[in-house]
Amino acid sequence: NMSEKLKKQSIRNLGIYGVIRQAEVDDSLIPEGAVTEAINLHFDRKGVATTRSGLTAIGASVSAGNPCLGLHNVQSNTAIVAFVSTGSTTVFERQSSSWVAIAAGTGAGVFRFLDFANRTIFFGPVERSIRVYSGSNFDTNTGNPINSQQLWYVNGDINTGYIRPKFGKVYKSRIYLTGDSTHNEFKSRLWFSGVITSSGNITWAPTTDYVDINPNDGEDITALERFSLELLVFKPNYIYRFRTSGVDPDPLIKIGTRSQESVIEGKRGLYFHHDTGFYKYIGGYPTEISRPISDVVQAIPFGQYDDIVAWKDDDHIYWSLGDLTLSEPDANDTWTNVVIRYTESSDIWTVYSYSNDIRRGGPFITSSSGSIMVGLDNGIVSEFNKGQTDMGEPIKYRMITKWYDWEGIENRKVITKMIAMTEKGLGMNIMYQIDDYEDWTTLTPDLRKLVTLFKKMTKEFNRIRFKITGLTTSESSVFLGLKFLEGQFRELTE
């Protein structure tokens, strides 16, 4: 029989340390204020768990059932997106309140964009596919898409059929192009334009104006990104730093990326995915930031590495990873359309899951507002973190605490009175799991009030943990924590 009163305990400060996975840290070392699993919850309001916001479609479907392969906000003013259908990628522009096709039939593949001197260039998936946006169209002259008669003044044609750059960046008043993977002699070549003139023109001399980025390392260029005073050239396992006067002759940084779209600059550094995890670069050597969710990162299939895409808001970096299967102690767990979210200011992680895969993300700025748009795998472009559903689908959420073994794991306990505290918790349920049993016991009632009291609630246990589940359709639910008011424990006597 139970002989001593259990001290009053509480589980508060939830998410102060975000998600820390048990694959990385044992429960006995996981700090108070961390949870071991959170899906579709965030911890921006310190100490509580709040359900994430949803997705709200921007107008009608753009290209029904097709995946987004490009997204850009032209000159911080006009949204353009690219979707692939029947083997060909089409570019659409947001005009007033509808999506209008402005360039079509350009081969199937990824589209990338850059702004320079009040113009926008796109890099398409096929030869001769550097084109210039003209306000309502992309120049599609296949002979020489950038020439003096049309939108871009050039002498020395970069598009004469033997250069196929996939990546472009503006750096120190020049355009840099790279990523030709179709010609062996160009796989590590970085071309640069002349400096832009006062009248807004550039020149190309592709036979002389280039630098080769260590072609002997055995890897192709996979990304290009400007950061601080450097132009960073990525290969799968290397980063080279280019500073106009030269490039690192040897790979000083032996961590790279397979995905241009995983590379993004936040307010505290440059972030990217490598085969071994997610990294932050502020100069020097990159630091790994994803150890707390190491098993989530390891669950990304290799074939999805080059499809990882990033976007950001004022304090968070998001990466879309696709579907993941995690090895849990009792059974494998599949998470669909996973987005991991890193908070820059507090270094914490959480995990989102969506009804559709997010394939691109970036700013969505109109004359009256600024937000984020994401291109999905089903032909729709949505505003991100807008509304309380995913385009009408309820948002399912769950969270699992670490294990608690108050008064020592060796002693047997019961809890006889507990309260759960929630705001707008309609439809939120609480469950508990004990010792090494697989089953979860659901407590009634659900947590629709600020304070919900539970009596005579647990079986006898050595250790216990809790799961919060629910779905939201109208307003964000907030879980504030648990307080254990009465209970007993019995010391192990033999």
C-alpha cells in the first residue's frame, strides 16, 4: 500500500527548449521545458505550446495537381510561380486577382530567378533558357534571349548553346552564373558579367571572364549564395569562398549541400542542409544546429536531399523535407509532408506536418501587405501561416512530454488529483503512458476549459509521460501545462 504523499509537481515552461529527441538525449538529461515530440505546435509564446497557423489559398488553383518548381517575388512587387505539367514547366504571374500563364513550353525542370538593375532573369531547365521578365511576359526569342534589340544589352552572348547555367547570383555589381552539369569541362566553372554600366547594361565575355572552382575535387557545383562579403560556391561536400580577387584554392570547408533551395540567409547567419544535418554559417567553419532532432534529420531519405527547400519569416527558418519514417521503440512512425522549423532567437526546433508537400516558399508582397507564399505539390499557391486550417483541412496536432519519475524511478507511484490548463482547448485530449507499456490511456473529459480537474486518474507506475492531441478548425489552441495536486508513492523495499 502507498505510504507517503507525493510532493506537488507541475509540468510547465513547455517548449522553452523546444523539441529534444530521445534518440539524442536520455530523458533523465532532457531539461524541464523540453518536449520529445511536437507536431503542428510551436513555442513562440514562451512556456506554452500553441497550435500552428494554417495555409490559405491565394486565388484559384494555378496548375491543378501539378508541383511547384519555382517561386519569386519580382522586384519586391509581383508574385510569379512555375509549375510543371505534362513534361513542360509554365511560369504564371499574379495579375490583379488571378494567375496568368506568361511563359510556357520551356522543358520540365526547376526554375530559379534573380533581380538585377530593375529587371528579373529566370534560369529555366533547358538550353538557351536564360530569359528576362518584361512586366507581363518573359522574352522568348530562342536565338538570343538577351540582346540589344530587346530587354538586356549584351555583347558576347552567354546563350550561344554551349553554356547551361542553373544558378545565378548578383555579387558586387556583376551577375555570376554556374551549374552547367551537361558539359564536363564546365561543371566547376563560374562565369561573371561585366560591371553594370550607368545606363543599366552589362557585357559578357564567357571565353575569358570565368574562374574554375577546384575542378579536381570530383564534385559538381550544386548551389551559389552570396553572404556578407563573400560569394559561396557549394558542392555536395565542400564550400568555396570567392571574393572577386580569388577563390579558396583548396576546400577549407568540407561540408556542402545537394540543394540550392536549402540554402537561405536568416538574420543570424546563412543556413543550409548537408548529408549530416543542418548547419549555420557566419564565416569561418559552419556549426551544426540540428543535433536536438538528429533522428528526424537522419530519417530524410537520401533521394530527397536535393529537393529540400527553405524559406523564412522574421525569426524562423523552415525546411520542407517530404515524408519521413522514424523508428520508434514500439513501431515505425510515418510523418507526412514534414516541415521542420528552427527559431533563430532561441535555437529551438519544432516539427510541422501538412496535408500537401510544400515545394517552394518565399516573400509575397503586394502594394498593401507583406506575407509569405508557398507553392504546393498540387497546383496551389498559399499564404503561409494564415488562417486556422490548411485550406479547409483541420490541423491535427500532438505533443509528447519526456518521462517523469518523481521520487525516483525505483519507487511506485499513483496520481490521484491533477489539473490541466488550456486556452481554447476545445477538442484537445490528454493521455498518459507508464513504464514500458505501449498503450496510452486517454483521460476524460477533453480540455475545453481553462482548468480541467482529473481525479483517481492513474494506474501505479515507476515513470509516466503525457501526450496532448487534438485538431483545430477555428482558433489556435494553447496548452499551458499540468499540475499534480495529490498522489502517493511507495519506496522500493527489496
